Amino acid sequence: MAEVSCRKVVKEYDAGVQAVKGIDLDISDHEFVVLVGPSGCGKSTTLRMIAGLEEVTSGEIWIDGDVVNDVPPRDRDIAMVFQNYALYPHMSVFDNMAFGLKLRKFPKQEISRRVDEAARILDITPLLDRKPRALSGGQRQRVAMGRAIVRNPKVFLFDEPLSNLDAKLRVQMRTEIKKVHQTVRTTTVYVTHDQIEAMTLADRVVVMNGGNIEQVGAPQELYHHPATRFVAGFIGSPAMNFLPCRVQDGTNGGLAVRVTDSITLPIPPARMDRYGKFKDRSMILGLRPEHLFEYHEQAKPGWTRVELPVDVVEPMGMETMVHFFVDGVPVCARVDPATHAEPNEILPLTADLNQMHLMEPETGRVV
Amino acid sequence: MSTTVAERRIAVAAQRKHSLHRSRMWALWGSYIALSVFVVMFLVPPFYTLMTSLKSSAEISAQTGSPWLVRHPTLENFWYLITYPNFQRYYLNSIIVTILTVAVSMVISVLAAFSLSRMGFWGSQTLSTGVFLTYLVPPSLLFIPLFQIIGQLGLINNFWCLVLLYPTLAVPFCTWIMIGYFSSIPKELDEAALIDGAGYLQMLWKIFIPVAMPGIIAATIFAFTVSWGAFLYPLAYLYTSNQMVLTVGIISDLIRGDVFQWGKIMAACLLASLPPIVIYAFLMDYYVAGLTAGATKG
Amino acid sequence: MADGTSVPIDVIAPGQVRARRNTMQRFAQRRSTTGFFLCLPLILLIAAFVIYPAFYAIYLSMLNKKMTAFVGLGNFQFLLKRHTFQLVIFQSCLFAVTSVVLKAVIGFILAHLMHNIPGKNQRIWRGLLLVPWVIPLALSTLTWWWMFDPSYSAFNWVLNQFGIDNVPWLGVGWTARFCTIAVNVWYGTPFFMIMYLAALKSVPEQLYEAAAIDGANTIQKLFFVTLPMMRNIIAITVLFSLIVTFADFDIVRILTAGGPQDMTHVFATYAFQIGIQSGDIPLGAADSLFMFPILAFAAFFVLRGVTRRTKEIAA
């Protein structure tokens, strides 16, 4: 078990394109860190640099107190689980898991002890004699994890391990991975483009975009206090609504954001100090769909009534998504399924402005 | 009223379905008949080889009756050949040359294909293209300068020159199809092996070769066929019977002046064709895979 | 990082950084160096027995018969003026073009017939139809020679049964030419069939269904779906076969050895006759080199076709 650190790590490909633009990241022992971001954000490249599969252009990667830039993957004492599992098709499950140990000249007894134990943890003991092609997707995934576990490495690296599974199995394996981590407690770096996976698995989530780290934090922290517009939009599903607005004087000496001529929302008193200095400036208002819901007679402080013309209604069962257009900008609300909503009708809604975010349009910084 | 219309409709539909079915049947039987005609035409020479090989010299020289049938089948031609030292020599030479050619070709092409499909180095792209172009060089283009070169090496009339030259015919294509098979192995597999602690040669030996086994078999079959059936090089470079291989040995030994021992020649052809035919019979799918693999790039 | 061993990057001395750069570069180079060494046997083989002989051939072709004097393009001029060589050029082209066209057409028909029958039966038929390709050509040509035998010929016997006189198959120029082509077609058609069959199978069934719904009949499906989808593989196969057929040696050498009256000689057999048998190495080399432009032309287009097909498959 070990810490992993990235110091000003840059990855530049031949054409002078920077895939990773100097990131700093410290991962402590036993921690489960998820790198998340859209495709091409540099998350996989970062992981592969930690693995030693990609060269580091500049900066340093530390594993367990040593700079490993020049250490080949086999000497870094890491294990990796790949998106397409990368099981050796000609070897049985047992041999797949034992391969790394055999190459490292472990005694036979030790190998079978470790493989058996890993198989027990992952519940794949009956499959040990099968070939990978005789396994289902979920079973292959387990074997790939087993191959990592038997090595008992300093660090586990997962490269989008669940994206080849169907939705139901993905949820199941997610739980499985979390359980395994709780058992073996190995430092883990996990890459995914799925923010739900990131939120559910991680001790800390690293949101990456365009080769940079946007924000590092615990899942709840990212959800409630996104640092940038990118993080705000990326974390949470459906994505946060963004509306261009203007901060101006409100009623009773307060502040308000004016979204359109007819929609002006009062800023809760608690936020007055924070937003005061942006008065008379064009800003972006961010409000999650779950904070825009059906109208309630008993309003709490910070709740405001808005009325919008319905565009599309999507019942999901436990809730209903209603889509609107505000000045051409799409807006989504998450309402109680009992709410009656019909296209082209006006629907009264509650906006919970205690949960609002305000961003600078130029920098995307959340203020 | 309405029921009759409906009934009629059903009847028409049934008829149409029936005629569709019938036209399909015709197409199917037509195909079978046409294919049979082609199969018969294609198999005439091998059949005739077999018939002749079973005839005694007397029956052949009698020149009476249908040459397509054998009246007094005998194995005397085969027995003669099996006990004929020269023929044994040709067979042995063919086997030695072929085994060595296949081994040398496979080692060279597997190593090169592994390198060309996975480890880019300066000029590796050009080399891949060059390999393919070399495959298109027919033996008849260069056999005269090679005659000089072989002469300078002192290998004229020495079957070892074939072990040197046959790989030039087999290696380009074998490399080419192995590049294709190796390239189809997902990159993650090498990365998993690297992380598991394998070096490049371990990766090749323990992962690539077993996974690309169908390709290895196809390439081996190709190298075997080339080396077993080649005719021009041995004809040009070998002239004594102790050095000859089957393809030239049969012609030069069993045809003396204008005396053709057809029964023996045909029996020899049959015996000489046996190894390729047996390999083909057992490994047809690999054989076909190897044939068609040349049309795509690795 | 909880431990105290980490050093901030700006503390490292510049010299240390450069040292690390160098090891990093070495690390990268090791892979390509290994790659190069793995290719070395291949490179040596091709250099020694393909590239060197090719240049050596050009050199040889410019010497006189005893290889004592340089004669420039004399051998080429000499060959071009010779009537026999003019026949060789004609026959090589006739042999190659006719054979390839026939092989392509028959192979196409066969592939379609094969495609019509259910998949599980295809194996057996394919197995039988591929036999001519499997038997070493030099050996099967011997059988053909025996079947064309003038005195007790298998073919003449059949003709006799229908009351037709003996045909001197290999004894008369044009019949002999026909015979060499027939043997080549017999030998090479299975290859075309296999290539086309593979191509036919790679045409998605939905395209035919879409065409059928758009109202295409069988012929239209052939011209608007099958042929365009197979265009590339047809081109590759035809050009590849053109190279092999053009440079063919075995059939002509065994069936006729160039006769009668040099009417069936092709480049390869003629080069063998003058270069090896008559011992005029330079003239033989010059003769072989005449093949080069046509081969290079075909090879260029094969390569282009293959590259395209690879992209198609990838896409």
C-alpha cells in the first residue's frame, strides 16, 4: 500500500498537443480516488502515466516515496484493470490470475493460495478452469479484478472498468468494487467518464477537463460546492441549468437576479455579501433540476415561484422531468409525478434559491 | 361475400408464397447442379492421375480401350517408387528443405511481424510496405542473378541453396499476415502483460504466439506449400539426382529422353502431392484463412 | 503525501533534471532498438536475396555473353529485334490477360453459386473446388501433359468417341497456347472463387434487403450492391493474379517447354532457356527485366487497393 503523487505532470504527444497540462495530485494510502471527466480530458493518460504505460513528458510521478518516471511498469508494483478486461484468451481463469506471479517466480503453493483467496473474495472459485470466452461480461470483470488482487500491489489502477457492461450489471459491479476495496484497502486510482460511478465509489473525486484538474474533493463537496461551471455541469444528473442573468437591486433593499424581463429571482439574504460585488454585472445563474420543482403553497425562505411554459414532459416513475425554454435556453425541472403538466401549458414551479450558484461568464468560476 | 374475398386473398398469398418458395428451390438446385459440373471438371486431372498410377506399364502401352478406366489395378508403380533409392532421396530432400524453410521463415516472420505491429521504429512503416511489395516479386524475375549469386556462394547443385532462397518467397507473405493477426490483438493485452511483469520476448512467446495461433498455422501452411511445390529454383540450380527435390526429381528421373513411364510418373505425382493434400484436408479453414488474409493490411 | 521523502520539483538541480531526461529518452529508444533488431533477419534476407539481386540483374543485363564487356542497353535492343522475343511478349500478354479474365469470370460465377447454397454445405464444396490450387502446380501440370499426350491422349479418346479426329494438343501453336491457358485457368480459378466468396460474405445482408425493398431485381442487386461492394477485392485479386500469371514458369515449361516453334514461350521460360540452358546469363537477365515495368505497375495498384480495403474494414 502506498501513496501516489503527481507533480506538475505534463504529457505531450508528438504533434505538440498536450494531453495533460501539468497536474498536481496527492493520493494518500488506502484512498479510493476517481478521475472523472469527458473523453479526451486527460484522465486515462494520467492513469497510464501512473501505470508506466505512457512516458511522462515532464514533471514527476511518485509511488510510495520514489520517483517512478523511469521505472518500467512491471517494477512499479501496480496492478491495472482494463476497460475490455484484457484477459489472455488462451489461458484459463486460474492462469490469467497466476500469470503475473509466475513471471515473478513465486512458489507454486503461494500462487495457488493467493489465487484461491482472490477467487473466494470475488466469488469466482467455480470458474477457475474456464477460458475467458466461456465467461459472461461480469465474470470477466471479476477475473480482471482477481488478476489485480492476487498481485497484492501497492496501487490498483482501474481504466473505465465498467463501461463495457450493461447498465444493470454496472450497478452491481460498482458495489462489488467498493466492497473489494473495503476488504483489501489498497490505494486505488479509478478512471471513469460516468459521474455517478465517480460519486458512488470515490473517497475523493478528481474532475478533469482539457488536460487540467478542475476540482478535487469529496463527492458531496463537488455536488454542493462546485468550483467551476464545468464541475457544476458535470456532476449531477440531469445536468445543472445555466441561465444568463444580471445581478441587480431587489425589493426591500435586497439583491435579485434578473433572468428575463418577466423572471426576476430574489437572492436569499445569506448570499447577499457574496454576490453584492457583482451588482450590475452579467452572470450565469446555475440551478440544479432538483432545486426547481412543483409549486408548494407553504414556501420556505429562499423559495420563489416561477411560471414557465412546458415544452416536453418525461415521466420517469418516481419523478417527472419537465423541460422548458427560457429565452431559448433549455431548462429542466424535476417535479413530483403527481404534478399535472401538459405541453404548451404554463406550469407554476418553485425555485429553491438557497441552492443557487452564480458564475462569472468569462472564467466559469463559481463565486 | 366478405369471407370469400378474404379467402381468395389468402389463397393468392399462399400461391405467391408457394411460387417464391419454388423459385428459391430452383435457384438452390441450379446452384448444386452447376457446382457439380465444375467439381467434375476440376477433379478430372487428379482422377486421371489416380487411374494412371494404378495401371501397369503394359496396360498403358497397350493403348486399347478407355484410358479413363483401369482394368487391372496394381500397386506396382507405388511399390517401385517406394523402393527406388532416387525417389526416396528426392522425398527426403524435399522434407529436409521444407522443414528448414518453414522453421527459418516462421522465426524470421514472427519476430519481424511482432516488431512491425507493435514497436514502431524509424522506417518501420516503409518496411511493412516493402515487405508487401517483396511478396509481389515472382521467383522468375530474379532467378538469373540469383543463379550467379548462388554460384559465387558455391551452392550450385546443392539443395542447401533452396533453404537460403525459399524463405525469400515465404517470409514476405508470412510476415504480412502475421502483422495482420498481431495487430488484431488488443493493445491492452500487451499492457496487461507489461504490468504483469513480462518482457518483450516473454510477451511474444507467452501471449502473442498462443493468441495468434490460427495465424501462425496459416502462415506455416503457406511456407510449407511454397517450399514443397516450388519448381523454378530447383530446376535451375540443381542437376544431380542426389541433390534434387521431388518437383524436379520426378521430371528428370522418370522421363528419360522420350521414354515416359507415365504410370510411375503419375504415382510419383500422387505421392508427392500427398503431404499438401493431407494438410489441406485437416486444416482447410486455416488454409483458406491464409489465402484470403493477403488482401488486407495489418 | 504523508511521508517526508518527496522533494518539490523546483528544488532539484538542473543537472539532475537533464540526467533524468536522458534516461527517459534511452527508455524510449530501447523499445525501437529492440524492434529494429527483431526485424534485422527480415531486412538482411530481403537485402541479400531480393534487393541486391535486383540491382545485380540490371548490371548483368548490360554485359556481353561472356560477361567480359559492358554493352549498355545492347541486350535489350537485341532482344527487341528478335522475332522469337516479339512472340514472347505477345504470348506472355495473351497468356496472362486471357487466363486472368477467364479465372476472374469463372471464379465470380463459382463464388455466386457457392453463396447460393446453405452455409453448412459450403465447406464440402469449397473443399472439392480448391483441390486444383492445393496440388503443387508442377505436379498437376504433369498430369495435364499426360492427358494432352498425342498418342494415347485421354482427351483425344473422348473426342474419338464422338467421331472427331485426334487433336495434336501441344503440337500446334495456337492449340498449345490454348492448352497452357486452360491449365492456368484450371489451377487459378479456385483462388478467385475463395477471394470472391470471402468478399461476398462481407457484404451486409441488410444492403440486399434495402435494395429489394427499393425494388431492385437480381441483376440490379448485382450491379448496384454486389459489384460496388466487391470492387476493391476484385481489383486486388485480378492484379495480384496478373502478376503471378504473367511471371508463370511451371505450366509452360512442363507442357511445351516453349514449343512448338517458340510459340508458347513466356518471359520466364524464355529467360530460363537463354539464361540457364544456353548459358547467356546477361541476355536472360535482360529478358526477365522486361517483366519489371508491368509487374511494378500491377504491384502499385495492388498496394493501393490493399491499403484502401484495410481502411474499409477498419471503418
